[in-house]
Amino acid sequence: MKKSRKVNIMKNINIIYCYPDFIKVGTDINLVRIVDENIKETIIIYASVNDSSRKSKNVCGKAVDKIEKDFKINITNTNVGAEINLCNVDSTIDFENVVNKIKENENKIKSLSDLSKVDEFVQKLYFSSNND
């Protein structure tokens, strides 16, 4: 009869907060990186400029179309390469809300067993709050 051995599984999920000292990569702004040290893969939550939104503005009595810049908040899991839009925000001021959602759930995220579960959990955080 084999004896069962207790295996001490170390949690290997680390969170790196890039905001407010964010890192700009091309046109993207990294906000948070969630790293699985076991497999050396990362979930990146980042903002990218979405300047396709047009707003009509009254300038000196004339209606003028103005392109307003807002940001798409995306998530990429480097293990699978999929990019998913989590939400849109109006300005860089809203980046703090995005980061705080991760901070508020940091212990839960770090307790998850692997990066795919973290990815699923983070997406649910954003999609459930956007539907409220």
C-alpha cells in the first residue's frame, strides 16, 4: 500500500501593477501584468487608444464633428494569444478604476491554480460589472 504524500504547492501567480507608472508599448499602455512563474506566461491588462468615436460639438454656433479619444481596456493571455476587449473608458483618469478592480481581488487571483483560471476570473470581473 502506497503512502500518500503531501505536496506543498507554492502559489506562483504574481501581480505587477504598471499603473500609475505605466509602460507604453507602441500605442498600448500596460496597466497590470499577472504572471504565472511556473510556465513563464502572462496576462496583460492594457489600454489602447480608440479614436474612432466622434462627437458633435457646437463651436461658435457651428456644429463640428470632433474626434474624441477614449480607450479600450483589453486583456491578452500570452499563453493562448487571444485579445479580448474588457471595457471602454473615457480617459486616463479611469485607468485607476481598472487597476483597483484587480487590487480588490488580488488574494483571490493569487489563490487560483493556473493562468487559464485567472484569465476566466478576470474576464468575469469586468463583464459582470459592465452588465450591472
